[in-house]
Amino acid sequence: MKKTLLVLALLGLLSPVVPSASAGTPQQVVIDETKSEEEPTPLNVVELDTSYTFSSKVRFAGEKRGSGAAMHNYFEYVRRIPISGNWYFQIGATYDRFDFGGSATAFLPTTLQSFNFPIGISYIQDGYVGFLAQVRPGLNFEHRITSGAFDIPFEMGSFIPIVDQKFYITWGVGTSILREWPVIPMVGIVWVINDQFRIMGYAPEPKVIYQPNEQWQFWVGGEFLSGSYKVGRRSNSRLSHTVVDYSEYRVGTGVTYEPKDNWEISLVGGYAVYREFDFHRANRTYPADPAPYIRFQLSAAF
């Protein structure tokens, strides 16, 4: 299948955690000029995402307070139910988890995790999402599910064609109860330079992509991870039973292989240029120095 246009990751940054994702691998729109008939829409979507950020110094008020590394694992399953035409109701489940190691865990969390159950409506063409509105009720916590761990983020996003088949503006908005900033609007662009090169300038994974053929993509870009969690008891009483926003900003390069339609495998490597534990309700922030990272992704729709 010749893909002439690839647009729009619907704002995983607006979720409690972005794999990218809406967490996980971005949902995209494909406009295919070579097909006379639309392909059947895959009704099941599975995504796996795992990465490791190597250890670096963790600071408070400019002074070193320890060191730490981060392991991230994400799984999502979504089931689509036809409504009418290209409109679908969808429901699913996600599990997202950070595990932290190093001396900084003496006062920072060792684990942050969430269970979410996305429920929404989408417009899909040729198996790819062009509009999405959904809620993601779930629990975001450390080790135990405690009061205050419930969140119900809302996300909505789409794209606006400016120059058909060439230039698009993406938009979206997301809300969250636990996050320091409860409402976040987002805008971005997509610029299709030619059949091989395109610029995907939107969160959570802005990229410049080179695609020499139907199976391979090579790219450079960024990635934004973020999540809000209710933590338990800590050695520092000021940080006990409050909310922490964990953020990680990455730059890197990757390769994506598509063994068959709707199946993708990606390998990524680069640098986490900034990491931060922000206990915003306690007015305490612990940034971490830059560190290298590696990442593996698998997505399948059937």
C-alpha cells in the first residue's frame, strides 16, 4: 500500500501519561490516493511501549540529592465498535508504569503506575484515526490505591487541512483533575514535503521522517512523557499523601519497520534532556540531569 500522507497523533501528552500516547503510539490519519476502495477498519488495536533512561543526578534547590534511573512500560488495548459509516465507539484498557532505581529513591517514589479505561468516539478512515474525543477514567498511584488517586482525563483533537495533501494544522484540548495545569490546549502542524519527507510537528512526538519505501521509516525528533500520581507515605512528611507530576523530555533518532499493514516495530535511542518530579501541591521540585535512553515499540491493529 502506497501511503502518500501520514498525519496527526491525537495528543498523548494530554493524557495522564503520554506514550506517546495518547498515550502509547500516536494514532494517525492516512490519506491514500492509490486505492479506489477503502480498506476494512481494524477493530482491535494493541500497543506495547518500553524504554529505559539511564541514571543521572537528581537535585533540589540546585544541590545534588542522589541519582536515579527510570524504566517505563506501557500497554494498551482498544476495541472499536461500528456506529455509522466511519464513526466508531471505542472502549479499552491501559496499564502504565514507571520504576525508578538509584539513591534518589530514598525520598522519591520507586514506582508510579496507572490503570485507565478509555471510552470515546472516533472517526476512522483506512484504519487510522482522524478525530477522537474520549474520557480516560482510572487510578494513578504509587504502590497502594488510596483516596485521591482517581482521575478522569478528557481528550479531544482533530486536524484542519490548509493545503490539501500538503499542510495541516492539528488541534486538541485535554483536562485532568490531578495535574497541576487542569486544562491544556495544544496546536501543531503537519507538512508533507514530498513522498519521502514529512514534518510531523505535534505533541507528544514531533518528528522529521524519511520514508524510502513502504516498509521502512527513519526519523529524528522528540518525545514528551508526563503523568500525575497520588503518592503514599514518604520519609519527608511534606511529600506524604500528595500528588507528583513526573515529566520527561527526550530527543532521539529511530527506525520503524512495518512487516505488514497495520503492524509496526520501532527502535529508538537518544537523550532525556530533562526529567522532573514536581510535588506541586507541596511546592517541591526535584529535577534530574540529562541521561541517555533506549526505547522499543510494537503496535498492531487487526
